[in-house]
Amino acid sequence: MKKFILERNLLYPNPFEKDLTPEEKAICRKYDVLMCFHTKEKHNEFLRTVISEHRYLKRIQELREAIVIGSRSLAEAYIYLANKRRNEDEGSARRVRESILVFPNNHGVPNALMSPDSAGTRPAVLATSSVVKATKYSVANLLSEVEKRFCCELRFSPTMYLKMQENLSVQMIVGSVSSMFDVHQMFKMDTMKIDRVHDMLIMKGIRSP
């Protein structure tokens, strides 16, 4: 066992997990038991596949949630999700500041007098309930009839099209792309197809670089 630990360099954090969220790191821990059946490289490749699938399923859940709250297009869904993440980040930062100010010496122990509602659990429950109600939607249901015909014409799967729109929308919203050259660099495919996806986003109301 000692030899295995030293060979795998398990005394130090796995560089692969450096940029993962706490939730994703917890998922990786569930598969530690499989390490003895994989080489180090194969195990990291396996984890990348698992995390990639987790992120994909999480994104589908988020899009379903956006539909439930009334988003009528991908552009509206992305704006809703961006605002949701910003509010969650601001809420987390505020709770950390409040816990430091009110309980400076409690070493992170939750306040026993704090109600579950004030701890922020109710929104999570409501969001989960909304996602469950939206399970009848498939990936294709997120597309308009025009977009479905668009995917057939370019031979895109709905999943591929949504992923391209998601990546492009986010980068356009945050201002990371300043020209069509930047847009073309984001994807390894025919630039004509990239231009068509970009034009579709413009029609949906996302600003052009």
C-alpha cells in the first residue's frame, strides 16, 4: 500500500482536481476505490469523463429550471442562469462576512438558532422541485422549430448546438470575444457553420462582438 501511495503521488493533491468545484471533488472521491484497477493516466481520463458527464447533466437541469421560471429562448435562459450564479456568489460572500462578524470564534459552526429558511435551504428545495416538474422536457424541446430545422440542415445534434450556443453566448455576454476571428477560434469546425450559429444568436438578442 505504501508503495502504491508513493507511486501515485497520493500524498499531494491531484493536479487534475485543482480547478474542480467542491461538489466535483466529492464525486472524484467516490471513485478512489477504482484507482488500483487503473493506471494513473487511465484513472485521470476516467475522472475527466465522469466530471464532463456530470457538468452536462447539470447544465440540462439548469436549462430545464430556466424553462420552468418562464425563459422562452436560450438567450433568456443564459441571462437567467448568469444572474442566478451572480446572486448565489453574492449571497455566499455575504453569509461568510456575516458569520465572521457575528460568530468570530465559532470555527464555522452553524448557529443553532438559525432557521432552515434563513440558512437559504428553501430556495434550493424550490429549485429542485421545479427541476423535477420539468423532467418531461427533452433536449430537443429547448429548441424552436426554426432551430430544429437549422440543426437538421447543418447536421448538428441538439446537444451539440446547445453547447455551442452556451459557450458562445457566455463569452459574448462577458465580453471575451471582440471579433469574428475570436469566435472562429472557439470551435474546430467549418467557419461557415460557426457563422450560422453566431447569426442565430444575434437573432435571439445576444449582441454581436
